[in-house]
Amino acid sequence: MSFTNVPLAALLIPAMLFLAPAAQALPDDADKPIHITGKTAQIDQVKQTLVYRGDVRIDQGTLRVVADEMTVEYENERVVKIVARGTPARYQQQLAENQGHVRANANVIVYHTQSEALDLEGGARLLQHGNELTGERIRYDIVEGKVDAQATGNGPVRMILQPARMFR
């Protein structure tokens, strides 16, 4: 099928549907405690970091991040950033009631706890409602439901959209 005769709105509507439910992530997740498990943990009070290694898992409400290694940065006893590294690191979070999950994976996932945003770097992949977005880097604003994807080198940004009937 050629897209030369397809109206622009027909191409944009599925993309907007892909992103719209993301703004409805469960709002109280950010207010829940952060639970971290791993095989080892190192605390550096001067640098205000905690480094976990080996089968690391973070749970905060319905948000879950799993990786080989995670660095937790804090200021004034508040977590401000979590950097997860893995092959790949994985993220998932429940959307609003009965809306399914958003899932992501990348070599590095940076979770900005204050702004509730994710940076996915290195083979980034974001999945929601059967739709898929891939690129070298993806920025996902959980609260606003906005996604910005970038390619580096010769690799493109790719999106796979399911038929509109999937959104009914």
C-alpha cells in the first residue's frame, strides 16, 4: 500500500491513540514507597548514591524496573534518579484501571522520579496496547503521555501500530 494518497490524519490518528492512554498511568504510583532488591548493595553517603548489583528489582506501586545493576541517586533523603543497566533492563507500569500495561526495555533506563520520566538508551523499545516503538533512544514522559524517539547512525525509528479495532 502506498501512503501517497492516504490523508495525513489517517496516519496520525493511530499514533495519537498509541500515546493517549499513557497519560493515564496510575497517579498514586509516585506516592508509594520504592522497594529495591539485589544481590549486593553499596552506599556512598558522600556521593549520595546506592549501587545495587545482581538481579536488581525496583517496585513502586505498579511500576517495576528489573536490571543487572542499578544506581540510585538521592538528595536530601529523596530519590531523584534511578539508572538501570542490563542486557536489557526492563520497565513496566500499569495504566489506568483496566487499560493494561506499558512496557519498555533498553540497555540503560534512567527513571527521573521527580518528573516521572524515563530515558531509554541503547536498543530502546516501548510497547503499549500491542503497538511498538523502537529506536536508539526514547524519552517517555509518564505523566504527560509524551514520547520522543531518536535514531542514531543508520538505524531508523520504527513504529508498529495495530489496527484501530484494538482501541475499542
